[in-house]
Amino acid sequence: KGEAVVSTQSTGSTMPEQLDTYESYQSKVLQAPADKLVVVDFWATWCGPCVAFAPTFESMAKEMPEITFYKIDVDVNTDAMEEAGIECMPTFKIYKAGKVLDTVKGASEGQLRAKISANK
């Protein structure tokens, strides 16, 4: 059952999708299927650590196809940033069934991997 869901939702793209509207944040993150873990990278183009961490975030998305990874540019999608309470970049939030399960502030691959594993 789980494999069928993954294959039907596959876009063929390996890069995490960028959510540029509040509506996309609502529908893809807050209203994601209840059994789906969603990881969102809140970042900014002017944030050096955010830009440097992007290839790592992309690698993690490829490595964990059962988890949905998204990116939100805080200067483009300010409504999503405000609702999520983002105070620093990068901030990674882990969601399930529309609820925040965990948050990682700062570009720490080790911390992000640990929090993802703890919430799978």
C-alpha cells in the first residue's frame, strides 16, 4: 500500500519543491496525509548557511523518498513564515498531520537527521 502511494506521487523531480504561496504551504504541509512525515526548510537567498546547506537537504530528500521535503523562501512566502513562527534561518520544521513535531534551528545535518529519525 505505501509503495503505491509513493509511486503515484512521484514527480520525477529529486529536488525538494519550493512552496511560494501560503495556499501551497496549507495544502501540501498543513493538510498533508496524516501518515506522511513532511520536512520543511525555511530559508533565504541572502542566508549563507541556508545556501550552503541546500545540497545536503537535497541529498537527504533523495535518500529518504518516504518523507516529503519542501523549501520555503521566507522572503517570498512571508505568510507561511509568520504562521510557522520562524525567527532565524535556516529553520527546519518536521510535520505530521498538520502539526509540528519538531524544529531544528541552524544548518545542522546531524540534528536534522536525529529529529527525522525520532519522528518517523
